[in-house]
Amino acid sequence: MKFSLLTTDPNSKARAGELHTAHGVVPTPIFMPVGTLGAVKAVHMRELKEDVKASIMLSNTYHLYLRPGTEVLEHAGGLHKFNGWDGPILTDSGGFQVHSLSDIRKITEEGVKFQSHIDGSRHLFTPENVMDVQRSIGADIIMAFDECTPWPCEVKYATDSMHRTHRWLDRCIDRFNSTEPKYGFEQALFPIVQGSTIPELRKQSSEYIAGKNAYGNAIGGLSVGEPEEEMYAMAELCCDILPKDKPRYLMGVGNPWNLLENMAVGIDMFDCVMPTRNGRNGMLFTRNGVVQIKNKCWADDHSPLDPDGTCWVDQAYSKAMVRHLFVTNEMLGLQIASLHNLTFYVSLMTEARENILAGTFSQWKARMLPQVKTRITG
């Protein structure tokens, strides 16, 4: 596992690099499609590789632990063998689920006691067993167990939570270093910066995480409802402290303009359910703006779904046809929208990278931002 920083844009902090893993090289900046349960909703693995051109995917420890369970994954030979994806995989440790399941969990120094959202059964996640579960899943990149604080968050709670996340990190590192990968390839552990939107806490956490000299570093807790400008400010503060020769991963972000703004402050890796979740609800992201395909204005529009799109579905289907699929609850509509959105996200990353390498990212970003934010109403 290594990261090669190729260049930095001369007029911003945007970076282009390469993340080398046992399952392939990941060009950065990169967007990782989210396959929470080991599969990206409504998208076949072949489409993910050949059409979307994804180079890495994300899955979730909490969900895979509950179903199908580590025993099944171990018998399969790990998640790569189980789901048929032969590229790199990153697993989120479950810290965000701890945040989102606030009514059925209890946080202690030991870890988090929680009830399954599926059947109400009781479980305990600790820094140690979360490392064990991720060893069993077999992801290339695994995340430290952390607590994702809500927004807004009181200073005392954010402070206590950050220090607990740091103590948990030390336990994660100890367990990680005392165990071996199960499937014959190297895994890398990424710590996570926390601290809500409180600058001093973000500074403390970034310095603590930077001192661990991990393969890469993540920034958590910045996709929980905070204003966008606070997100960008906190991400930049963290990037200015985290090592320049390590990849930086902003967890759970975001829409297309979030990606562009955070690239400009030095973020290398992103993930978000937005392209597939919003796609299944009829929202299409394009380089010319956002389209709500279920709106009546598209009912008799027989132009291509996205004239400037790079995915084959963009030319194969008209707006009228895709709207028809949605209003009649035909499953194909969800598949088309998901495939389109993921392809757009990944192609946006590719175009951004090309401009960073060419030294023209800032000019390109200035043109793209107003376009991708536009609401297209027919």
C-alpha cells in the first residue's frame, strides 16, 4: 500500500495522485460508489467496472456484520470473492451507524452496545472486534472505530467524544498490529479526524491523527447537516495539518459542488450514497445541472436523457421514456438513474484530475460550479 502524489494545482490545494493497493491502482481524486451491503443498489458489478469505470468501492462493516455475517464471508474467502468485485474495497467501521442509531445504542468507554435494526438482537462493537470484523471482510482499506458526533454539538460533548475516538484509535492500532490479514493481501488502517465544527478540536484531532503515521487519513463528522461553508472550512483546516504524502478521505460527502469545493482544499477521496439514493428518487446530476426526471415537463420530451452524458444510457433513453419508467414504478428507471449518476460522479472526478494535472483546475472549477448547481426545469 502506497500513495504517490503526482502534482498539486498551482492556484488551489487540489491534488492528483495514485493510491496503490493489492487489488489495483486508484487514481485520485476519486469518488467511491457505496455498496453498503456489498453491492451498489440497482447496479451490476460489470456495469460498475465497465460503464461507471469505478476503481474502488465502499462497503459497511456494521451491515455486513449483521448480514451475511463474518462466518459466511470467511467461508467465501472474503468480500471480494463473495460479491465478485475484483477491485479495491474500503470498509467504513460502523461509526456513522453508531451516530444514526442513537435511539437503540449506548456508548461507553468499552465500545458501543446496540440493537440490530433488523431483529432487535443486542450486540457490542469495540475497537478490537471492529478490527477483527474488517479483517474477516477483507477490505483493502479499513477504518478505525470512531464516534461521529451530531451537528450542532456542544463543545463539551464534542471534546469528550473526540478524546474517546482517539483512545479507541490507539486500541484499533494495537489490535490491527497484533493480527494478520486473512486472505493473503495487505490491508491498511485509516484513522479518522473528529471534532465537530469546532476549529480548535479539529486542529487537535488532526495533529493527533497525523502523529500516527498511517497509510492514509480520513475526516469524519462533516456530512451530518452542518452548513456547507463550515464543512469546507473544517476540511481545509484538517488538510493543512494532515501529512501531504498521505491520501485524505472525506467521509460521506457529497453532492457534485461539495466534491469540487473540497477537492480545492486538498481532499483526495470521497464517498456518498447520494448518486444512487437520489437517482432512485428521480434526481439526475449532470454537468449542466440537476434534473428531477419525474416532473411533468419531461413527459413529452424525446431528447436524450443527458445529451452531454458519458454513459450509454444517456443516449439510449429519452427523458420522456425515463420519466415514464418512474411514474409507472418500473424498476428499470431506478437502474438507469443510478447508472447515470454514478457515471457522472466518476467522470467528474476524472475531468477534475485531468485539469489538476494540466494546471487548469481552478479555471475549470470556476466554470463548472455554477453549471452543476443549476436546477433544470425544462
